[in-house]
Amino acid sequence: MKREVTEYVALCDVCQRVKAEHQKPAELLQPLKILEWKWEEIGMDFIVGLPRTQSGFDSIWVVVDRLTKVAHFIPVKTTYSGGKIVCLHGVPKKIVSDRGTQFTSHFCKRLHKSMDTKLNFSSAYHPHTYGQTERTNQILEDMLRACALQYGTSWDKSLPDAEFSYNNSYQASVKMSHFQALYGTQCRTPLHWDQPCEKQLFGPEIIEDTERQKSYADHRRRDLEYAVGDYVYLKVSPIRGLRRFKVKGKLASRYIGPFKIIDHKGEIIRVHDVFHVSQLKKCLRVPEEQLQDDLTYTEYLVQILKTAERTTRNRVIKMYKVKWSHHMAEEATWEREDDLRPDYSELFASQS
């Protein structure tokens, strides 16, 4: 009896939709390609929501070189310009960023296309494309908090010191500072008594460190794969104000579906209308409905819940409240008898 109850609960469609998963994240880490030259590919992001300074700045534009990890922290207002980055390092081949409107706008795409720069966006609801920029944002915010607490000045006055301190700090992945990885020598500071000396540019070190970081991350992940033909539930975010299945906010279902996998596109792919594996949960009970070639299925009348009559000028229209297959009773709809009779004539045979 206990085994049957456990199996029934595990296969319950409602339980699979609403219960949270308490497991390791799905999919092993897929590191980005290791580059061959500096400032060939960059990552960028914005730190927003900062207090407005006397100069009118309210955001920070963070730009990070993917190879040397050298970063630039640029105070910006509502509008911004990439002139500083281009004049220092030239036009990049590829830019990795999130899906902010600053990057996904039609104008931005056309602008970068004209400069032969490729834009790579993170997957929707899976913003782990390039964690280096997010980590840099965290370090910068901590540094600015410390400066604000210690000196009480506007954060834009502390940005040059924060940028120099960050770029001159030791980087474990390349066994040297960011400046040394970029210029081949350590930048001299009042505390740097020894004469800076050039060091051979790294290569195998960053490859070894990338593999080490991947092994650490994979210990906390599941190597989860789905086959074509499997049924899965799709994880959805509780978007504020959005009503899903007549429930709004936090009480809305965590998963929707189930859906049938019709193709496998690769290890990582953008969302809509394909989905990252971390947003899926395996369906333990295969749905009874069969999808057609156009990814639709036929709904049929299950039960007539209520009847009513609507009177017009010349006639009386009979209405039926109908419960459809694959839907709950709360989702029943009112239908006219004229629309139902051609497909469900047997239901009205006794009334004739």
C-alpha cells in the first residue's frame, strides 16, 4: 500500500508542476573558448541603481577583457559612449553580455554589425554565459562600499582608484596581475619597491586554470541529458503581475507542460523556442494526448457542467458550460449549441 501511494504521488501531474526541486543544477559547466589575443573578445555589463552623484552619474559601465581579465570601470549617465574602449584597445571581434535592452536593441545590433563585431547574449533565465563580468561587478561594488564608508565621497571619485587597484591585483588563473598579463610588466606603485620585471606571457596556465574551475563547478552539477521523445516540464519564473492558470505571483505553478522534446540543438542554446536543460524537469507520467505534426493536440468535450439560455430579439440561444480535456473545471468555457452539435451530435440525440 505504501509503495502504491508513493508511486501515485510521484506521478501526480499537479505535484510535478508546483513542487520545487532540491537537487544540484542540471548540465555541466561549458567554458567559453580560450582566446589567443588580448581584447579580441570582451564582456560588458552595467551596475545600475546607484545614488546619483554631483556630476549626474547614476550607473557604471563595466568592460572586461576575456583573456587578461583587465577591466575598465566607466561612470555613465542615461546615455553612454564606447569611445574610451575603442581608442584604447580597438574594435573587439565579439562582445559577451546579458540580454539588457542596451545590447538587444535594433540600433545596437546594426551598429555592431557595421563594425563587424559579433554580439553574444546570455540565455534567458540562464544568465551564466560569462561569470567573469558578474564577479567583477561584485568586487567593484564591495570596493565602492568600502570607499563610501571610509571616505564618504561620491562613488565616481573612487572609480579610478578602484580600477587601478583591481587591475594591479594578483590573478590566480594567470599567476600574475591583470596589468602584467596585458603589458608584460607590473605597474609601479609607491608600495612596489622592487623594480618591475617582464614575465613571459601566460598560455598553459590559463588553460589549466579553466579546466580546474570546470572540475570544481561540475562537482556541484548534474550531468543531465534528455532524449528526443522524452516528456518534460518547463520551469517558469513567477513574474510579478502575470496571471498563470488563474493564480498570480508566488503561488503560480513553477512548471508548465508537459512538453515533448522534438530535437536536441546542442549543449547550450538560447531560450525561445528552445530551452536550456536547467529549465526542464523530466515528466514521470507520459501524457495521454498525442501531439500532431504542427505541435498541437485536439481537445474534446469531457463534461457539460451547466446550461443556460440567452435571449435575443428573434430567437433563444442555448448555451453550455463545457469542461474540455487536459483542462481543469475552473477553465471551462461557455459554448453555443450550434457550435457543439456538429462534432458532438450524440450528446444531443436524446434531446431531439
